[in-house]
Amino acid sequence: MRTSDVFDLLRDGQPRTRADLAEVSGLARSTIASRIDALMRLGLVAPYGGGRSTGGRPPALIAFNPGAHVVVGVDLGATHAVAALSDLSGQVLGEVRADLDIADGPDPVLAWVTQAVRDLVGTHHRSMSELAAIGMGLPGPVEHSTGRPINPPIMPGWDRHDVVGHLRREIDVPVLIDNDVNIMALGERHQHLPSEADLVFIKVSTGIGAGIISGGRLQRGAQGTAGDLGHVHVAGSDDVVCRCGNRGCLEAVAAGPALAASLRSSGVDAETAHDVAQLVRAGDLNAVQVVRQAGRDLGEVVATLVNLINPSVVVIGGSLAVADEQLIAGIREIVYQRSLPLATQHLRIVPSVAGERAGVLGAAAMAIEHVLSPEAIEASTLSLVEPALPAG
Amino acid sequence: MRTSDVFDLLRDGQPRTRADLAEVSGLARSTIASRIDALMRLGLVAPYGGGRSTGGRPPALIAFNPGAHVVVGVDLGATHAVAALSDLSGQVLGEVRADLDIADGPDPVLAWVTQAVRDLVGTHHRSMSELAAIGMGLPGPVEHSTGRPINPPIMPGWDRHDVVGHLRREIDVPVLIDNDVNIMALGERHQHLPSEADLVFIKVSTGIGAGIISGGRLQRGAQGTAGDLGHVHVAGSDDVVCRCGNRGCLEAVAAGPALAASLRSSGVDAETAHDVAQLVRAGDLNAVQVVRQAGRDLGEVVATLVNLINPSVVVIGGSLAVADEQLIAGIREIVYQRSLPLATQHLRIVPSVAGERAGVLGAAAMAIEHVLSPEAIEASTLSLVEPALPAG
């Protein structure tokens, strides 16, 4: 039983006595005492009830101490940036945002990020030594092992840039990087669906992508490209050429630009996913029909995804998803018709609750996950309580 | 650092000294000594070099001791049963097989299983106390948490039968149950592709299904139905009705019975996937074309799977896969055309090497995984070395 396992017993926030912990873990009281000492020195747990008791006797209750450290989550989009300061329970303490063009390249954008981190920490009267990690989402493919963007289509100047090294030269804490859809999946789960172990988050906007959580863990695949829904082939769309060079990709028929183009061809003024969503909300019948059909096209791919992955919840987010319930209605129509009863009997297809904040919440959640991971706790504990004797 | 973590350092089979282990783990020598004691008492590690040294000094090297315990893997098919005795390294010590009709129901089939386990253990001069677990695959959907078959189409009498309880009343060791395709994925990986963390095994036979390993773990999904390829919709096949009641399912156009029916309509005598495979091997041009087209239909779904899951290897098994390279050629043709370069640049699509033995090897691997899992080791260790003091 490691120190991190003892921490796991306290992670739910319930205060417990050392005797409780010994009983549920089966560990000796002396073992529990040394593990708790280590966790207190790391600042992860604290006496419950507000510090030292006055009677000399140590306080009986111990609890997770989420306020001792903070993390910053950053969501970089094509033209916006948001950063949020959060404690280790995921509670947001403060947020800053800016209009920022990702195409300006790493130097100005990451300079904003480091300044935002320092400002957030300072404004909220925390010290940089309390900052435990930074999590960040980028609007393009990221090689997870290195945190480097790989051929990101809308991020000129970022290809294979060492984002982690760049940030750590300014602020030396662990930095975790992932693509925007993966962190949106984490954010939605962490904030609104914590008990769901099998969740897929689909973002429908200028592009279409998915973040896949299976068995409680984000699944990135061999090259980090898992969840690439946008370039799945849709039946009967072979006349449409996609920007990837293939024909009949989902993105080429059901993402924002395709729907806007379809509306323009019937004389309506629309350019972006956002314009299309506004037209739907305004009751434009043409736009309603176009979005409903996009939902059906998406539904074909989601039905396959349900058969292959068997999630319990599919969350629909992104700027097109806010277009009322039309998109989701189209998706449901096809999924419940096409997928097997055993896979759909408990399946929910729901709009994102986190909405625009899914990304920044997920970036913070990714940082917290790292700080509270058994590996990070063991690594910190090891240097603290179990110095290795010289071998030989 | 738990006992199981110390075991993980020895699992590769390399003998190591206590000093080596202290150095790589960073643990104190005294901690290593007590962990190794526990693992020796569990029989999982042993002095390397054949037992006690004679000089009074304890032997310096310690190694994983895979022969101390055995497991039995069982693969139940529609009309066959195979059971294999294996040590904890996955080396098969003996095998028995029988023609057995799964439709006879749980009583006679599970009676064969318990007898086969006892026979294998006895024949190979092991005692039942050395048997650490039984792993078993069933030809139908299994609820993983309970090991019960759920509405299995070809297993009358088995629906929701308590297979684990049934076997444990006879032989009281841990029993792990899963569906046949999942254990085939485990078997192929364990035996032939141990370094692949993202592997999909597709079985093409009377039905079509997949076992999905992502991030090194079998992914079963929320209801255990993940990998259900057979009922994914294939474009342009809406005139074909599937046994599930839907139209245009992959299984209804590309599995054995569909191909046999297509061959019969042109006057060739074929009933099963096996017949079709034989015709291909005999060079029947009609059969070659039919299987090649089935490969292309499969390829459409595999291309989607590659986009969604991003595996590094797709293994094709089952009785149709042995039909030369025709099936795989058809799959490759579509996947490399349809999937994105980043997902396919390192992707391999290969025939199963384990073949008919993938199932029984995987069932044994599932049992070994359980015996060597941190949870199982910790649970055994806890009762051994760290008795809880009375709480209070």
C-alpha cells in the first residue's frame, strides 16, 4: 500500500481519523502515521477543523487539503485564449481571457500564457511556489508523449514546437499539453459527469472531432489521433471533396463551413458555424433543415462509434451544438435506429453543459490529475521519506 | 512503492540482487527485503539458481518464478472446447480438446470444463493447490462485471447463467469470463505482439467482431459490447436484411454465411465460412472475388475504426481470414485510401499468427493477468505481512 493509496482514501474530501484509515486499508497504525506525515509535508492533506488543536493532543481528523496548491488551465483556440486558476478540487478561483490569434506563432501566444499564469497567481494572493502544474489545450493534433503540435493545420509556426520546454523555461512546473477536444472531454466529465467512465465528447464547429474516455481514461491511440471523426466517410457524399483530399468526409458535409456554404447557395448570408447557429436560433427554416440533416450525417458516424466503443454518454459540444436541439435530434434519430439495443439501452446523447468553458475546465482537470496521480505522489514522497541507501 | 511494484521490477524474468532492486526503486534495503519475503511466501519469486545455496549465505539473485503456480485457459466455441494448462509465463504445459455443442447448455459443458481442469492438473503432476485461476472465453456477449452471458444468440440455456459461481462450486479459484473475440485479442498480443499497446483483433467467421486493446488495456465499454463491428452499417447495402433486424449490416454482407449464399446463387456448393475459405485456397475464382469484395466492405468499417481508435496493429483472424491474403488485401485497399496519413503511417494490418489457438492462449493470459495484477498481489500480501491492528 503506497502513500498514494492512502491519499486515494482521502480524495473524496471526507475527513477521517488515522484509526478509520487503518481499518479500511488493513495497514498497521504506524504505517498509516508515516504515510499521513508524508502527505502533510506535501501539503495534500491537513488536520481537519482548521489547523492545530490547542490542547496539545493532535487533531483526530485528517482531510484532503485542496487549497494548499493551485494549477492553471489554459484553453487556446484559433482566435481566443482563456486561462483559469483552480485549486486541487477543481474549484475555479479566477479567470482571464483575451482575443489572440494562434497564427501569430508560439512566441507572442506563450508570452501571453506565462503572463496570464503570473497575473492569476498574483491577483489571487498565491505564491508561485504554490503552483503545482499547468495544463493546456491546443487547437490541433498534439503528440501526447512530447506535448508537441504535429502538422497543425491552423497553427503556422507551431509544427513540432517544444511547447513544454518553452513554458518551463519561464515557469518551472510540470506542463501537460493535449488537443482541444480531449481536454473538452476531460472538462465535461470532471465538472458535470464525474461518475461516467465511458464518455465521448464530440465537438462540432469549424471541424469535427471527438475526445474518447473509456474505462475512466482518455484514449489517445498509437499516434494520438484517436477520435478523428471529421474524416470518416459518410455514405452518399462522394461528390463532396474534403480539405484533406478525400471525398465524402463527415467534416466536408456536416461541419460549420459546409452548412454555411449550403445556406449561401440558397441566398442566405452565412460564413461560420456561429452564423449557422444564430440562424437556427432565429428560427430560419432553411438553417433548421440543414442542421437537422447534419445531425443525421453525424448520427451515421456516431452509430458506428457506439457499436465500436460502447460509451454510456455521448456529449455534443462546439459552436454548432448550441443550435437548439436540432443537431442532437438528428443524431439521436439515426443512432437509435442503427445501433444495437444492448449498446443503446442505457446510452444518453446530451448537449454539453460546460459549453465554452469545457476546454479551460478540462485543461485544469488534466493538471490536477497529474498532481494527484500515484506516480507524481510517489515521486514526491520518495525524496521525502524513503531516501535510498547506497547500493552495494 | 507496493509489493506489486517490486514484483513488476522482476516480472521481465531477469534475475536481480536485492541491491539492484533497491537502486532502481529508490527504496531502503530493509523495505526491499520485506517485500521480497512476501513475494517468496506467495511463491511468485524465488532464489535464482535452483534453491538454497549450501554455504549458509543466502543466494544473491532473485527472479520471477513462473512455474510455482499454474492457470487453465478455456476456449468454448459453438461446437468445440479447448483447455490449456499454462504456467505464469504463459508457457503451455498441456492441452485437451473435445467436440462439444455449446447449445447443450451449462450443465454438461461446464462439467467437461471442470473435469478438463482436474485432468490437466493431474496429468502434469501438479496439485490443485497450485492452480491460481481459470480464464474462459464464451461465444457470445458477456457482462464483464459478473461474467454472465447476456442474450447470447447461439447459447440456449446460458442467458444470465452464473458461470463463475457454477465453476467455483467445483473448483474454488478466481474465474474470469469474457467473450471469444476479447480473449483472442489478448492471446494474439500476449503470445506474438507483447509490445503493442494499441491492438485491434478482428474475427471474421460466421459473425464479425473485434477485441480492442487501447493504452495496453482491453476496452469493453459501458455494457461490455465494445468492438461490435458486425452490425455497423455498410454504405450501399440497404437491400440486405441482417439477422439483427436492421439493413445493410457488415455481417450481413461480409461474414461467412453471406459469402456462401452468394456463391450458391452462382451454383457453387458452399454453406459455411470454412467452405468459402477452402474454395479460395483451391483457387475458385468466384470465391476469390467474393472474399476480396468482403475485404473491401470490411475495409470501410476498419477505416472508420482506425480514425476513431488509432491502433498500431489490426490483426485479422477467424476462419475466413485463413482464406489466403485476399481478405486482407481488400481491407488494406480501402483503409490506406480512406484513413488519414498520420493514423496509417505506422499502421500494420496483419493475419493472426496465433490462429485457432488465439482463444485458448488469451483465456490463459487473462487468468495470468489477474494472478499477477497489483490488486491480486496486494490482497494476498496484506493478509500475509501486514495484519491490521484493531482499530480504536
